[in-house]
Amino acid sequence: MTVPAKVGPPVTASTRLMWAILGLVLLADALDMIDAAVTNIAAPTITAELHGGEALIKWLGSVYMLAMGVLLVVGGRLGDKYGQRRLFLIGMSGFTIASAVAGLAPSPALLVLARAAQGAFGALLIPQGMAIMTKTFSRDMLTKAFGMFGPLLGIASVGGPILAGFVIDADIAGLSWRPIFLVNVVLGGLGLVLAVRLLPHDDGDASIGVDGVGSGLLAATMFGLLLGLVEGAGNGWTAIPILSIVVGLVFLAAFARRQATAADPLLKPSLLRNRGFSSGLLVGLIVFAATTGLVYVLSLFMQQGLHASAREASLGLLPMTVGIIVAAGACMALIKKMGRTLVFLGLAIILISCGWLLVLVTGSGTDLSLWALAPAVFLTGLGMGACYGTIFDVALGDINPDEAGSASGSLSAIQQLAAGIGSAAVTSVFFHSAASGLGHAMTTSLIVVVGLTAITVPAVILMPRRAPEELQH
């Protein structure tokens, strides 16, 4: 998480109110982190009960992150135009209602639609917190706030899947997986009450433009590419997935053209002409896609291949999340001195750990224990944490201060889009290879992750050497 280069209007909030607003913003972000991760554990159980098949497993996580990523930048612009308080309330209300629908969904189709709505309303909700804090917090409090985001949201990402595993195994009131979504009704309701009481009123700026055409082109681009990847990897490269990808690329070209000509582009053209930033964007896109997909298929392998329960699989992934938190925390202290070297180290650790996992799975197949996987899973988390904590900060190293807001929003959107693409694509590879056994499916998935990670190494050389001083954690 990066601190904006400029702080907004003069501080009006008391210290107590600033801490209360910070708690509310962290609650909103934690809801996003938890809901993005819970399906890693819950997908097999949900699919078995709703009879959704492989398609439901692929789309449960992907559709949430796709909707979030496509609308995240737009959500920030809408907050600027109509007021952050208003958009926060709309986002929290919609997210809460969508969570209720997801928890009560009787069919796979309705559940997927509810997940898409969660992501869409989350995209309206999440950007407002940063903007509100920037306007109402002192410089010192703002620095403290952003310093807390990484560790606390890391805990949320740990707690989400672990909680999901225990809730599913507990089968509360015979509801199986449904409470993992229904709990958001309680938390979202609490968030709404706090938001009404705490958030400052603001009218927004009606003169700010929102590029609806660009948003539509981006949505069409990502849907076409994601649908093509999922269908091609899962059902073979027939005319439909190939055509879908071609259509997605056509919309991508149209989106790029639109950004160059629009009065209020979603992504400033000058950012894309910045070699360091574009390289960081590319590295982030591929690394987040590969690692998110890896987490998803590891969960599937543990549950379907090693016959672990949902709770056991959630604990099996705990070493990875601990590794992420440890490495991300260390990088906060090291990034000023080491810069992009940390990105190289993170990629190297991911490659080594995936190689370790390959040796284990190739040698033992589905006869492995979760304890045998734990050290390699922890090492994978260390590599992911080193990358997660540095790629986007370093990518901002050569940008102008007045482009910091647009750049940060673009990188956050890319992270969400990459997660959606990665979870769908790598999962599709897993299922496509499962006919030869789940050990073979895991091996093939690991090879794909290794290949994707390796091709990012040359691009890191083009990234800035250091993160900008004013954007350090």
C-alpha cells in the first residue's frame, strides 16, 4: 500500500475520529480480502452441493475479481464526482445485499451473479476509504494508517480461508458453506451504521468526468480474454475460445485508442509511455495471475487429491500466508535500500519453491501429506510476499507526483484483474490435465506457474531501481 504524494484539504478530524474512520476503512478492505480468498477453500464444497461442476469452481473467484478489477478505477472517479461518503454507503449497502444473495443462492447461476455483484459494489466501496483518509487525516496519521494496512489485511487474508474451512466443517445450523457469505450481512450492517455516523459529508466535484466508453471497452476486453482462456484451457482450443480472445484483443486496441483520445481517460497515456511503469504493470499482471492461480489449484489438490477436509486444507495453506506476511513486513524496511532487487529475490524464491513442489508432487503424486508440503508452501509465501510488497511501489519510481493517484489506482485494478485471470486460467489447466490423475494435473499447473514467473524476470530489469521517496511505506 502506498501513501499518496499529496494530502488533500486541511485536517478537520480529531484524533479519535481519525482512528474510528481508519477502523471502518480497514473493515471494508478486510471484507474485500476475505471474500476474494474464501472460495479458495470453499469452492469444492459449494460445487458438490450445488452441482455446478468445474465451471463453477473456475468462476467463483474469477468473476468477483474480474468485476472488482474492471470497475475499481471507475469507482474512484465516481467518488470524486459524487462524493466519497455517498459512494462508500452505496458500495457497502450493495456488497451486503449481494453477500446475502450469495449465501442464500439455490443455483450456481445465481451464486455467480451474486459474486459478480459483490465485486462490482466492492469496487465502488474500496477506493473511497483511501480518498476519505487523504482528505481528513494529518500527514502523521496517514503514514501510520498505511503502515497498518499490510499486516492487518494480511491477517484478513489468513483468517478468511481458515475461517471458511472451520465454518464449513462445523456445518452451522446445517447451512454448510452458506455462513461464509451470510456473515457479511452482519459485518456490512455494522459498517453501514458506522459509516453514517463517522464519515464526513462531501458533495464531490460535478466537473469531474467519468469515461463510460472506456470502462465498457475495458470490461469487454477482460471478459473476452478471460472467457477464451477458461474455455480454451478447459475444453480445447476450438473456434469459440479463439474467437473470444481475438474479440478481447480488438476491444483492447479500442480501449488503448480511447485512452489516447478521451478527455478524461481512465489511464493517463503518459503512464503507458513510461517504460518503468509499464514494465512494472506487466510484471505485476503476470506474477499476480500466476500466484493467485497457484493458490487456487493447491487448495484443489489438497482437497481432491490428498483428500483433506476444508479445515485441513485451510491450515495447509496457512504456511503460505504466514510467509507472505513475514516477507511483506521485511520488505517495508528494505525497499528503500534494495528497490527492484527485492523483486528479483521474490521471483527467484517463487521459482525455487515451485521447483521444490514439483519434485514432491512428481515423486509422490497424491501420497503426500500436508506436513510434507508445508516447508515448500511457506517458501512460496515468502516469494509472493517479497513480490507483493515491492512490485507496485518500485513501478511508481519514475512517475511524476501529479500522476501518483492515477498510477496507484491503475496498479490496484491490474492486481484484481490479474487475480481473476490467473485463478480461472490456471484452474482450467488443472482440470484439463486431471484426466491423467490429480498428481499430473498439479505438476502441469506448477510448470505453467514456473513458466509465467520466469518470463517476467527480463521485464524487471526495465523497472525503476528504487521506489520514490515520497511514496515509501
